[in-house]
Amino acid sequence: MELDKYLRYGHEKIYEPEGDVLKAQELISWANHLVFVYPTWWGGLPALLRLFFEMVFSPGFAFKYHDRMGKKIVGWDKLLTGKSARIISTMDAPPWYYKWIIGDPGGKIMRKGILGFSGISPVKTTYFGSVKLSTEKHRADWLKIARNLGQKER
């Protein structure tokens, strides 16, 4: 996808999805199950993946805020309800350390802050690591696991 043009988009004008972003929205609308595969960087999502969500999971496509009319709590409709997702992420840390010591920050952002906010549920996670300490056999086993997940979740 060509996302670099959105880096300087700003909030001054109303966003209208086009090109690759519109195509991604069409594919997401069509799908029942979404799979996101990415490396964990600095405890979270890579910057370009965050930009993808900023542009593709936009208001009117992934969610719609309710008119506040004096209310103090913001409400919204979850427009992607009925879809499920799988996150597969690699990392240099051991997954147990990432989940239990650091607190799974990237997984929480994905499950609750992005996908859950849009109505996507359930969201399951699979982490592979430590990549830096892995052997060829570890990586082959991870690929088998990912392949089996794909077969099971079709």
C-alpha cells in the first residue's frame, strides 16, 4: 500500500478514503476473519501498521460516534461487529516476558483499542520469540503453527 501520502494529511480537511485505503476497506468488509502478521517493535505495532489503522479504520467505516447532545460520555457504534481476528507477531523478547512482565501492550492496543473498538471479536494472539535466539528449527516450528492456525480458522 502507498501510505506515505497520508503522513502529512493533517486534520484540516474531511478524510475521504481512496485508492489502496478504499480497497483495504472493501476487503475487510468482505472478510469474516482478519489476520494481522507483524513484528513487535518497541513493545507495540510498527509505525506503518499504526498508520494503516489510522487511515483504513476511519470513522464511518470501522466505527461511528454518537451525537453527544450534552452527554459527558462518548458513545459509538462498532461497525465491524461479526468479524473475528488473529494476531501473529514476532518479537525479540520471549513471549512470556512480553505478556507477563511488560503486560502485552501491543496486544492490548490491537485487541481493545483498535479491533475491539471497531467490534471485531474474538481477537486471538499468537506470539513467536525470541527471534534473535531462535534456531532454524524454532522458525520452522513457528511456520507449522501459523499454517495450522490458518487451516483451523478458515
